[in-house]
Amino acid sequence: MADQIAQSVIAKLIEQINDAVLVTHTEHHSGGYVIVYANPAFCAMTGYGLDELIGQTPRILQGPATDRSVIHRLDTNLQGGDSFDGTTVNYRKNGEPYIVRWAISPISDDVTGERYYAAVQHEVTREVHTETINRNILESIDEAIIAIDPSGVVTRLNQAAIRILGLDSESVLEGNDWAEWLAPLADARVTAPRDHRVSSESVDLRALIHEVIEKGEPGTATRYALIEVNGRPVNIRLAVTALTTPSGDYLGVLIVIRDRTNQHAFEQALWQAATHDPLTGVYNRKFADDVLAWAVANADRSGEIASLILFDLDYFKAVNDTYGHNVGDEVLKAVTEAAQSCLRSQDYLVRWGGEEFAVILPGTDRDAASAIAERLRTRIAAATEGTDLPKVEVSLGVGEYRNGEGTRPWFRRVDDALYRAKDSGRNRLELTD
């Protein structure tokens, strides 16, 4: 009876104490140790509900600034049967970073004999400004970390910040105004999709930082941008977080800048492969389907005009049969280069398939499209002049979208015009009815 009372009292005490308590299984899975219990203080500290934590692992709390060497030491100690204590950066459910000091010890159920790990955690974000914690945590990661106090004074710049921002490590002095050290952010290029292309505008990201400093409200503002550092383009992810204590005291802001240059290049390569023809470098049919759907929706919604040109290389099979496919490929490249020289920045040149091409012309009526098509015809006919490549000519169909007709009927009308051009002797253009 006394044991039951004691257990009941202990259970209620854990539920009510201010320190965060987390209990996990001892079996280590690929994702870590599975959570079986968290007290209300832990849920309040992390922002997760108990039902969101059960079955997960503590890795959901980790992020870019989490010290991996600390996590490695944790795993080594626990797997060796030892207890653990350490300090690192975790992240709340809303993405806000916080610093936690915690201790883990193995415990066992006296009734079942089952073993668990019990972690008692205490948030120490207020102590983030101390020298020891800053050096142990901030200098061990690749992301730039800049801490700014409520008055706008820089209190910490880690080595990654000096490297990413291209600062002179010999002249960097803490306590200087933050805008001076973040000068590369003054003329950042922020990109956004527009009309199925990516457009960019110049933005002073320091204004975002100033806004967070002034408001001092919890939360994280994130931007992706291109900056120039010592003449070198650098793609970054900027996160600005207002730091507050659980009681609401404002500590300043934490800026995290990740160098995404290599990742961005990889993403661009994937996008290029998915949307462009590998031989000619112009857009492919899959991407064109999306652009046509957008142009039709835009026309039906707002009345914006659009025209379509379809053209086909005349007798191209004879080129391949006579000269071989390698020469045929070079001819296709010459044709697309000539075609590109006739078009505007808002136009879309598409290799529809084989020797068939399409040109999507937003904001263009049939008469203007017809003039562009005639330029295409004459310039492509001269594309191989002065080279060893055979001359090629094209037949073209041209048509303006009719409001409400849809993509397929529009395409069919232009395609019919293209075949009329072929039937009428080739090397000519025909307009839709």
C-alpha cells in the first residue's frame, strides 16, 4: 500500500514539476529512441502535444544548429550503458530554436523489469550569450550564426558567418552595428515563379531583420535569396528568429544563414532536366503542356490574348537518311538557335517531338504572331548558311486563342493550318480559320 501511494505521489510530482521530463525505450532504432512519455513541462517547452510525441524519437527536436558531436556522444554513452548529460540546440514545433541542457539515466520498472531512459531537461536559452556555450555550439556547425541583442548590437558572429559573408576575420569585432556585418544582404535577389518562369527582384534583407528586432515577437521569418560575396554568387537560406524566454522576456534575435549554393545548383540541374529538351536546350513538351494550360486559363479568366505557332522541318527525314542522325542533330541545334533569335523574352520555344516545334506567344494577337512566324521561316532557311550542314526549310501554322475554346481545339486548329502549309507546297505559313 505504501509503495502504491509513493508511486502515485511521484507520478503527480512529475506531472507538476517545472523541469521537462522525457522517457524513451532503450532499444535504438534507425531514427533514435522511441518516446513513451513526456510530462506537461516538456510539451510546453517544445510546443508538441503528448499525442504528437508518443511513438516519435527526440530527433524531431533537432535541426541545423543541433550539435552532432553531442548527439553522437549521447548515443555512445547510452549504448555503453552509461548515463549522459549535455547541452545543444533543439527546435520547437514552430521552428524556433532553443538551447537545452539535459541529463539521461537508465531506469527500470520494478514490476515488469522493463528498462527505459529518463531524460530531465532544462531550457538554458538565456545563457546562450555566455562564451562557453556559444563556442561549443555555434562554432561547430556550418551555418552562419549571428546573435543580435534588443538594441541592435552584434553579440556573436561564428566562423561560418565570417566565411559565408566574406568578412575579414582580422577586423571583425563584436559589438559593432549589425547592418555593417550584414552588408552583403543589402542587395539580395529574391526569386519567385512568374508565368512559369522564375523572376527575381532586388531586396534589402536587412529590412526583414530590422523588423524582427523592432517587434521582438516570437517566431521565425525565412527567405531564400541570392547574394554576392566578394564577386561570387551565393545562394542562401536566411532565418531570423526573435528569442524570448518562456516568461516572455525578449533576448534579441538569432540569424541563421545556410549556404545553399551547391544544393541550389543541383535543384536547378533537376529542373533543367525535367523541363528542357536535352539535345536543343529549349523547353520540352511536358513543360509546354503546363504553359499552354496556364495561357488558356489566363485568357479565359482575364481575356489576355495568346497565340500559338507550330512549325515542322520540311523533308527532315531525307536529311537523316542522307547525312546521318549526327548531322540531323546539328541541324536541329542550328534551327533552334535561329528560332530563339526571333523571339522575345516572354515567348516559349518548345521542341514538341522529332522535327516538330511549337512557339507559345503570350500577349500576342494573330497578326503579330504571323509576323514572328515569317521571321522564323526566313531565318531558319538561312540558319545553315556558311556551314557544312544541309539547308532546311519549315512549314508553319499560326493561330490566336479563341476565348473559351480550350487547349485541344486551339492546338488542333493550328495543327490543321500547319498541314495546309505542307499541302500547299511547304516553306510557307498558314493562318487558322
